[in-house]
Amino acid sequence: MKIITIIGSMKFINEMMEIAIDLELKGNCILMPVFCNSRGKEGFTDEEERILNKGHYEKIKISDAVLVCNINHYIGNQTKKEIELAKMLNKEIIYYTDLCDKQYF
């Protein structure tokens, strides 16, 4: 079992949820951004967003790996920051677009 944090643009929330279910069913522990709720990212103040981002960075810190939900190879600015943090922490980085070719889990 791995602890995996899913990162990516919130425009791919539906895909993230499907990926999370698939990975959980394969025995992994999945962490996701809290922005994945009914309010959406726009439903938070700047201060709330800062707090939630800080919490998401903590999820990356405690994870064994991050899975980048890069549908159509799209990676936004916030996701790029999260990838850089994962690299600094020597975390395994898995790109969703690579999952079709390889069996990671």
C-alpha cells in the first residue's frame, strides 16, 4: 500500500475522483485537495484558500508519491508548484498520462 496524493487542475475533478476510487480499490491510501467539494475553489476566501493550500502541501509531505492528473497533458501553475515540492522532498511522481503504458499499482 502506498499513500498517494492526487494533484492537478480542479477542472479535472471528475477524473480525479475516478482515479482515486480505482487506486483505493487497488489497496492504496489516497489523499486529495479539499477543493473537491460542492463549493468549488471559487467558494473560498483568499485566506481560506491559503489555509487549504497549506494543508494540501502537508498531504504531499506525508505521501509516498504524488499522482499528477494531467489530462490531455495539461499542468497548471499551482500543480507545477506542487510537483516542485514533491521533487524537493524526493517523492515518487506519477503522471496520469503514463498510467496507460505502465502498471504502477
